Amino acid sequence: MNRVMNFPERSLEVTSAFRQKWFWMWALLPIAAYYASWLMMTVPFPLFLVIAQWWALDHNKWKENPKIWLWNFVIFVLTGLVLVMLLDHLTISEDYTLFVVIFFVIYYGIQTLNEFLLVKVFMKWRFGFWSVANLLAALFWIGILLFGKAVIDNQIKFEYLLWIIIPIMGFISNIITGLGIHLATQSRYGV
């Protein structure tokens, strides 16, 4: 009989993520990519984002083949095409609620497909944590943006939204998805 089966399951440990370099790179490099892409009218943001995330994954001690993550750029292109086709007829000012919900459901919904890439990136991977983290990140964005629209309704200057609020929200959602990766790469047993 396999002795590993006799070990009790180890509980998941969340706080150790905050002591790892890759985790902070995952949370902060996409924000740097966001600011850098504004220098070129945001066009290269998907490429910058994928490279920033790949660089963070490359620093994870459990990685096996982080270059597979670069295929995520194809997923970003497909996401962009779907969003352009669906949101072409919506204007942000008239259909704000519908725009926000559709945008983040599509973006994070398609990001759950990356779970199949992450299986190849890491030596050990537990399905579900990435998908749940993306669901929570989508709910965070939708909740904050809809609550903010209802409460402050155009009292914040657009510049503050673009340069301060969106990066802070991105940072928080990156922490959520980073915790999803951290939990998915933990071993089930204490060996």
C-alpha cells in the first residue's frame, strides 16, 4: 500500500503567498504594463500583460514550463475579438451596467480556460482554484464599478479613474488570481 495515502490531507496555506517574490510580481507587473501601454495608446497592453504574467510565473518555484503561458496571448486576442463583436453596439454612457457586466464576465470567463495552460506550466496543479479566483475577481470588478457608478455617479474625474482607481482595482484582482495560483500549486499531502 502506498504510504502517502496514510498522511492526512494538509490544509491549504494562504499567507505564505505574501512572502513569495513571484506573487508580488504577479500583482504589480501587470500594473506597470498598464501604465507602460498608455505610452502607446494602450494598444500593446495584452502583449505587455502576458509578458508581465509570464515573468512572474517564471519566478515561481513550482513552475515546470512557464513559456506555455505565452499562449495566453492568443486567448487575449480571442477575448478582444469577442468583446469587439459583442460590445460594438453598446456605448459606455448609455448602457454602463450592461457594458461592465458583459466585459468582465467575458474577460474572466475566458481566463478560466487558462487553467488548461496552467496544468502544463506547473508540476502540480489542482483544478478549480484558478477558476474560482477569476470568478471572484470578476465579481469584485463588477461590484465595485456598479456600486461606484450608483454612489458617486460621475463625481470622479476620468483621469483619476484611469490613473489611480483602475490600477488599484487591478492590483486587488491580481492578488485574488495570484492566490488562486498559489492555492492550486500546493500539495495535498505533507510530503
